[in-house]
Amino acid sequence: MTDEGPQAAEPGRRHPRHDLAPLLSAPVRLSVVAALVPLDKAEFGFVRDLVEVSDSVLSKQVAALEEAGWVSVHKGRVGRRPRTWLSLTAEGRDVYARHLAALRAIALG
């Protein structure tokens, strides 16, 4: 930026906002994906408690991420108790990485 105002974008260069994933603009969805990044899989209750939301809120947000193909949901049992595990897909990891890179590019100019 100069004293004359912001510079025009370089020809052929896009603004980094175009690399943001609109689905990750919701804080809960972003938090869920961020929580899953370092893990192979996580139990639903663990993610719920980490993100500090109710079962129904997490369920709704996970459904949106699953529909996009970014989160996999696996159901099973531990003993007699039903359990649900969440994991990021390869596509989900890629989308998250691009989203973070775009945020950094916007914030740091």
C-alpha cells in the first residue's frame, strides 16, 4: 500500500479470498475440522466436548461436512454401548489447508 491508497492486484493474480471454503465460514464447522486435523479419528463425544456444543448442534454441522465429503462418520459399539467416530477425509484435509493458507494470505497481505 502507498500513500495514494491500495495497489491494484497484479495482473493474473487472484485475491486469496477465492480460496476460502464457504462451508468453513461457520465457526463450529471450522472448529470441528481443526479438532480432527491432528487425529486419525475421534469419538463424537470427545469432539462435542472439545468444541463446546450440544449433540444436536454437532450432529447438524457434521452432517453438512459429511455431505461435502470432508468428514467420514463411522458407527460401531464399544461393549454394548453405541459409539460414533469422526475422521477427516483426504479432501477435507486439503480443503482445510487451502482455507488456512487463504486466511493467512488475507491477514498478512
